[in-house]
Amino acid sequence: MGRLRGEVAITKMIIDALKPRELSIIELSKTLCSGRGVQSVEITVVEVDAKTETIKVTLRGNSIDYSEVAEIMSRNGAVIRSIDEVTVSRKGGEVLKVEE
């Protein structure tokens, strides 16, 4: 893959994560939305087990700080299992999309 020139920012991420059942998706979404560059958060519960829930987290923003997102998730007892989709953009409006 070639190198990108100019400033590149994450504008959308879809994360597959595991969280404790007692952690409210409302509180987690509010906490994530307070992160740098995050403008909106959607959380969908995909699967429920006795002690955990598998969730799909969609983040949108103008420059999402993944390190901060990972730290917020960890502080709240959630574990990132995978990043399923990422959209990045750079100045000039060109959009690049990466999927795993």
C-alpha cells in the first residue's frame, strides 16, 4: 500500500467489542462521545451471555483518536475484539476506506 501525503484523520470506525453486562450502553456511548474528534456514537448489542455482551460500536467524527477510544473502552471494562471497518480522509476531500 502506498504512503499518503498530507494530514489523515479517522472519520468513522466500527468496532466489535465485549463488555460486562452491568455496563450500560447509554453510559458507555456518552463516555465515548466525549472523546477527542468523536461526534456521534452508535452501540448495538449483538449477543448476550450470562456476564458479558458482544457489542458493535460505530463512531463518527472529524478526527477520531483511536488511542483514546481504546483507553476509554478499557477503563470501562470493555475489550476491543476487532476493528471491522475504518474510514479515513485527508485534506482535499479525498476519502480512503479500509475494511478488515
